[in-house]
Amino acid sequence: MTAARMRRLTVVRYPWSVRSRTCFLFTALLAMAADATAQPSARPAGPLNASAERADAASRTGETAPRKHFVTISYDWHYTQPLHFADHPLAALLGTAVASTQSEAYEYRTRDGATLVDVLEFSRRQQGVTLTLYPLGLSTGPTLALRGSIEPLPAIRLAFVGPAPLPAYALTNARALDAAAGVYVADRSAGWGLGSHAFVLGGIGRITSDLGSGGRYFAEGGGGLSSGPFGVDLSVKFAWNRLLEPVDHRFLTVPITLRGTVTF
């Protein structure tokens, strides 16, 4: 047997169907490879690409990003709660420790029982105004906030029965002019879409009243919802107030505030 005949006998001869399927598979693989190289590489997931993804989504849907706002004006409704009232201001006014009582006629008494305290008035509802500025603009994410507000303080009238340094105490027409700075974190929507925000602030204030002047410092936190330029806020403030008349004394107030806001 010659070498040429041996080579012809050992050659594997595929039928036409196998050769056609092989060509089809090879062509499909080349097409898939071309599609993979033509597609852009996917962004790695993570917070650094969140804004880019939002921008891509907005461009696909035709939405516009929320514009920046710089000013919020609000009208405020306060509901004020006293805190540690026996210690501040009663103990400072009477010069001795004071405790609450179960009596219907008198709310507090000194611990030795010599003096009774009748709380004639503690007004809880007040109304004020607030102006908030955003020097860097408010849109989405955190931003600096500067706030000024006029907040009425509760009217407090007390009567003392028994030995006391003064026969009565009256804090009326008291207002606080506050200035604060803090951080807003917002997620506003374009147009009339529903947005939200939260904030925390701290600051100082000056008190004027018929009794005299004084000062205070405070911290406030809260949040709210907005649609277009209009919104509503709910917040809680802890304020440490100090007055010098009739004696140097302090008292704590905790106003829970509901605000109607306009932002532009």
C-alpha cells in the first residue's frame, strides 16, 4: 500500500450537514463578539455613580434636575412644653428646692412645705416667623443653612403663698430673636414632584420682655415635605433661657413647631 493511499484512507471526511453547522456556529460567535465590543462598559455600582445614574435616567425620561433654592420663608405654630419647671425657674426664684404636689389648688411647694406655688398661667401656643438662607443652594444632598427667627415665649404668671423673696412672678410679652446655623439634607424633586428634607441646627438668641432682657441658646432638629415652592415642616427645639430680673434665673422650653414654608 502506497503512502498516498494510506493518507486518503485515514482522512476524516465530514458530511455536508456537519460542515454547514460548524460554519453557522463560527459566524454566530463572531457576531456576539462584535456586539460585546460595540456596547459601552457598565459603570461599577456604588454611591459615587448615583448622581450619574440619576442624570442618565433623567435624560432618558426627559426629566430635568431640581434647581437650587436659596431662601425659605415660613410661618410657625409653636406648642411649648415646660421642662424641669420645679428646678428652673421655681427653685431659683424661691432660693430653695421645690417639688410638685398632688393638690388641686397648688401645683408646687417648697420641700420644707413652707411655701406654695400657684401657676396662674403658662401659655403653650405661640406663633412666629422664620427666614432660612442656603448660601450654597438647596437641591439634593447636604447643604449649609443659616436661620433667623422671631419666636414668642410662653407667658408665665406665678403666685407664692408663704415666705418667699417676692410675692409673685410675671413673664409677659417675651420674644426671642434667634440666629442659628446647621445642615439641611434634601431630596427635592423637579417641578411639582414630592420632595423631602431633614435638618439639625444650633444657635443663640436674645430675649426681650416686660420683665427685662436676657439670652438663650438652643438646638433644633426636624424635617418636612415639599411640592414645588410650598412645604410643611415639623421640628422640636430645646431652648435654655436666662433672665436677670427679678433675680438671675433660667428655664427650659421645648416648642414643638409646625411650619408652613415657601421656598425660592
